[in-house]
Amino acid sequence: MNRQNLFLWAFILLVLLLISLPYIYAYAIQGAGYEFAGFLLNPVDANTYLAKMRQGYRGSWLGTLPYTAEPGTGAFMFTYYLVLGHLARFFHIGLPLTFHLARLVGTVLMLLALHRFCAVVFAGEQKLKWTAFILSALGGGLGWLALPFADGVTSDFWVAEGYPFLTAYVNPHFPLGLALILWLVTPQEGAITVRRAFELVMVALVLGIIVPFGVPLALLAWGGVLVWKFAVKADWKPVFMRVLWVGLGGAPPLLYYVYITNTHPVLKGWNAQNLTTSPPWWDVLISFSPALLLALPGVWYAWKRGTWVQRILVSWGVLCLLLLYFPFALQRRFITAFYVPVTCLAVWGVKQLAGERERVQRILVTAWAVLAIPTNLILIATGVFAAQTHDLNVYLTRGEADGLAWLAEHVNMDDLVLAGPEIGLYIPARTDGRVLYGHTFETVNAEAQKALVTGFYADGESSVQLAAFLQDQGIDYVFYGPREQALGELAVPENWQPAFEAQDVIIYAPAE
């Protein structure tokens, strides 16, 4: 193994440690009174992935909405997490561990694909290649400077799909999807062979299944280059063939998703709520700077004087930036992997600003790194602090964990469990039971269902009224723990009795 490869694998190991040690620490200090729930960032979505893995663990190849009381028939949705569930069952591994192992594998593939992409874009420029690779992999934005002033946190703290490091820290499908996107957009010279065409079709097909929006992103990157080559009467046919094969591979899953989410009675309701709007322009500016500002001279250089390989960065970055504010329900998805072309263009920008003055170039890159890395360090520190304080956003009380474990042994897929909004998130992830409400998007008619659930605990109705409610809704179990107690005092119906009691949790079931 040469020094370059040795350094690459050492760097990959460093990234794996950075995205793993906070989780290991959180598990290690959970103590007797708490249980780490498995996720340090965005646990709301992470538990939905676990719930879909659970469907695969049960043997299903068709996905349903686990947070909707009447999920309807299954569809070819959420396939990647269903597959992870099948793998967990086959290898006898717990679902959370499978989730994190898949996250690490996806991260390795993403970093290898990112290194390959940078090596092609900066061919013959070793220093520039490594600068782009390292800053793309570890960098963030200036959100850490905006913390005292911003209303909430900026996108570089939570829009995981936009940044390789944040992607690797959060879930398995984002880094794997980014690896596939990078594989598709990595420039290659010459005509496309039959083998290469087959590879493009299959990679685009897998990408369309795992991260559907990745296919349009790859097509955008190549589409801009195709238009430019056609306009200047250059040889556009190889680029056109690449666009064609990527489109043919990615189209089937995309067309199926459009069809099923507009015709399936339950998924149609989910799709209507699944709105991912883009952050305001000032947020994007803060969250992607200083790279975004340094990219401006890079855009000029790459388009005016660069090769077609460098122009793909402009096509990818500029078109995605413009489409972030296209009137479209999923507009924020255009931000996926956006940090990569921005960083590569910024490296060209630094080269333009510094010229042949290596000292100036080093100063600019050092200043960039000093400004770009703290956001991710703060994210790691925040996770460590949440672990030290046993933050209930990422921990369960021991009673809650034991109650969920009891439900996992006693409920089946036909059972409906009533719990507060927070515990409702965990029930489909840890048991086979269903809930009235558990997630903003994946509970159909979410606002009304959430109001129904919180009203049950908070309205102070008589036991007779509550009994009628439970019967009307078809509830099989009622979870009453500290989070539900915070909503209100429960008047237990006479025909319901405790089926489980531990610490601060009671689970009620109808008397036999």
C-alpha cells in the first residue's frame, strides 16, 4: 500500500471514529435509570427508519406507514430499510446495531467515491485534490457564528443530506446515496462501452430506490454539460449517452414512486404532508460559507477557462442552487450533496485568488478550515452533552424502556397502542404495535391525530368518556409514563387494568 492509500484509509478511520465515539459514549453512560434510544441527531426520523427495518425483520418486502393506525396495503417503498431488517434477522443482529453498521459501511463507500471524484476533477493537482477531499468530508458552514443571532439553528446543523460529514453522522441511506451520486457524476472521457452502460443503469436504479432524488441531481449535473457541449458544437454524444443510461436506470423507481404516492389511499395522505421546503437564502449563504463565497471565482474560472470536467461542477452547483427555490413541495432535496460541488469550486476559487503564491493559498485554506470545521465539532459536543445530561430527546427512562420491551413481547401487528406523541415515536420502532400518532409526516392526518392523542391525556374527561373513546378508536393498550403524565392526569376506565407496571410507567389493557 503506497503512502497515498495509507493516508486515505487513515483519514477514513478518523472519520469513522468521529461519527461513532459519541454514540458509544452515549451507550456507555446510560446508567441504571436510563436507556440510550440509539440516536443523537434527528431521532424523530431515525426511529421511523428503525420502524421500517422492523417490517423487514418480520419478513415483509412491502413497506407500509408504521405510524398510521390504518396503514393500508404494502407498496415497494422504503426498500433499503426493509432489506436492512432482513439482514438483521439473517445475521441475528439487533436493529439499532444493524442501522449503525450500515451507516459506517455507507460512510466508507461515500468517502471512497468522494476521493475518486476529487482525483478526477483535480487530475494532476495532488494538493488541490486532497484539499477538496478533506474539506468536503469534514467541513460545514458558518452556522456556529450565527448561533447567538439566528432564530433557531442554521441548516448546517440539521439538513444532513447537504453535507458529507453530517450525512455520515445521521443515517445509513444518505451516505450510501451520496456515494452512488458521486459515482454517477464522476467525469469519464471517451465513448461508453456496453459494460459501462450496464453499470450506469444499475447504479441509477439502486440510487432511485435508496435516494430517489439523487437521480435528478445526477441528470442535472450532466444535463448542464450536455447543453454546453451542444451549444459550442463539441462532441456531445458521450455525455448524451450517459444522460440516457442514467435516465433509463433511474426512471422506473421514480415513476413508480410518483404513481403510488398519488394513487395509494394512505400514501397519498402521507405525500400531501411530506413537505421539505428550502431554508431562506440567508440561511443557505451562512450554512455553505465560507466555501460558497470562495466558490464564486471558482465558478468563473471553471466555466470560462476550465475543462468540461470542471464545468460539471458549475452545472451541478449552480442548477441545484437555482432549483432550491423552485416552487416544488420537495425543493430542499436539491440541496443533497450540494457541499461537494461548492467545496470543489471553492478550491478552484482559492487557486484563482492566490495565483502562484503558495503562501497565500495556504493562508486561505487554513482560514477556510478554521471557519468550516467548528460546526461539526459543536454537533459532536452537543451529542456528548446530551449523553452526559441524559437528555430525554435521546434517552428513555428505565421504566419507558422496560414498558416498550414488554409491549414488544405482547403486542402484534393488529394491536393499536395509545401513547403520547413522544412515546408514540418509539412504539413502531421497538414493537410490532401501531399508534394513533407518532410522526409529523408518517401519521396520516397528523395534526388532527396528534390533537386527538394529547386531548385524551389532557382534557380531564371522565372514565366513562375515556372508555367510549378507547372503544371507538379500537385501542388495545394505553401507555402512561412520565411524558404522558406531563400532559395530564388520566382517569382510568373501570374496565381497564394495569397489564404492566415498572418505575414511572403503567400500561393498561382491557380487563379480561
